[in-house]
Amino acid sequence: VQLVESGGGLVQPGGSLRLSCVASGFRFSDYHMRWYRQAPGKRREFVALITHFGGSAHYAESIKDRFTISRDNSKNTVYLQMNNLKPEDTALYYCQVPMDGAEYWGQGTQVTVSS
């Protein structure tokens, strides 16, 4: 199982970014996918989840109405569209998949929101 995130960067408050996570080593369309984030000095927190065919999504309250999770099963990729970014969104963003009692994580992509 491999998860590779990309798309992070430095953005001004109010800006947008789209993160991508490309998955390999498993049947992508069989699994729900998640995004998490971890800010410096804080615990890793749940951001969003999308079901295996993309029919349903769930979000943390702190980012609801600003972030959108989506997936393209033909590309084995899950996305996180982030709009109206705030300084408190600064964190390392990870995608994650639970599978067979284990959790698999990517290496993360850094998002920094600052003027």
C-alpha cells in the first residue's frame, strides 16, 4: 500500500489549494478514504472522509463549507479542495486508508496559510 500526497504550499489567507493523494497497492474503489491534518504542537485530527464510490462525504466542523473531498477511482486519486483558507488551517495534511485492521498513511503535504 502506498499513498502519495501533493499539492501543498504557501497561500495567503482567503486563498485556495487542491491537495491530491495517489494510491497504489490495493483496490482503491473498495475503500473509504480520509484526510487528516496535524498542526505544529497539536494532535493529528480528522478532516474529511469519502465513501468508496464517492456517494457520501463527512467533514470536521472546523472546515465544513470550506473544504470539499472528492475522488476519481479511474485515477486511484482522492482530492481535497480547500477554499477560504485561514491561518489555523496551517498543517501537514495526510491521506489515510484503514485496511485489514491496519492504518496506512502517506508522507503528508505541507499547507501554510500566511500573509
